[in-house]
Amino acid sequence: FLYDGGVHPVDLSRWIAGEQIEFVYGAAGAKVDDDYPHPQDFRMDLSFFSGLVASVHLNPRVRLPYHGADITIYGSEGTITAHNKEEYITIFTDKTGSSEQRPTPQGPVPIDRVVTIMNRLAKGESDSFDPLPGINEAVDCIRVLEAVERSISYRRSVPVPYHLAFF
């Protein structure tokens, strides 16, 4: 499940950030039942070269009351949350503890682009973007997920190896 359910959020995180992942920290929950002896509950903290951190949670058994896609961006001065079916994004300011809602913008800023794309995909509409990874992005996602597996077994953060020799 880690590779099946993890490849899309890893690729989306890389696409939003526009950069590669430097380190990962992974954790896995206990197995759920005897029919499937592998964990199905995962957490991945993805640390990018710029210092940006993405936290991904995977669990195929979780029932969401409001189906869709959520994105939360944590910054040094606040947090932005959005859902692809909401008309507003919410901005929380750390300094004052206040929040405000703004209409979901349509534009070139990464959060704007992501919310727009999520809305179009949820409606079954096509878009002019190419969300599917090319071969290089796919290989990089597999490298990230392999690093997550190592992190789970070592119980510590590990680097993502981008320069591997193939024999």
C-alpha cells in the first residue's frame, strides 16, 4: 500500500514545491488484520532542499465525511488551508492567532494553481496541465518511497539518494 497509495501524494508534493525531496522520515502503524499482514497506516515527512516540509498520511480504511482533496501549507508566519470543494481558502496568522477566509483565487501562485486543478478534476473537467509524472519523476518518486521504507526500518530520518549507479 505504501507504493500504491504513496506515489501520488509524493509526486503532487514534489510538483507543488517545484523541487526534489532531500530527506524523509517515515512511520508505519501496526497491521490491521490477519488477512493482510502488512501495515496500512503510514506517515511520511518529506523535507525539501529549500526547507519546506510536507507531511503525508496514508490509510486506505479511513472514511472521510467530505470526499475531496485537502491541502494545508504551514509557513513561518501562518497556515493556509484549502479544500477542492470549498469556495474559500482560510488563512491563519500565527502572530495574532486570527484567521480570515478569502475567495479561492484563480492564478499562477502554487496554492492557487493546485486549488484550481483540484476543482476541475473533481468536476471531471480536463485542464491544460500534465499531472502525470514522466519517467524521471516516476523514478524519483520510487526513490523517495524506498527511502521511506528505510526510514521506517531505521526509525530515523534518511536522505533520498538521487545519484544511484545501475549495474
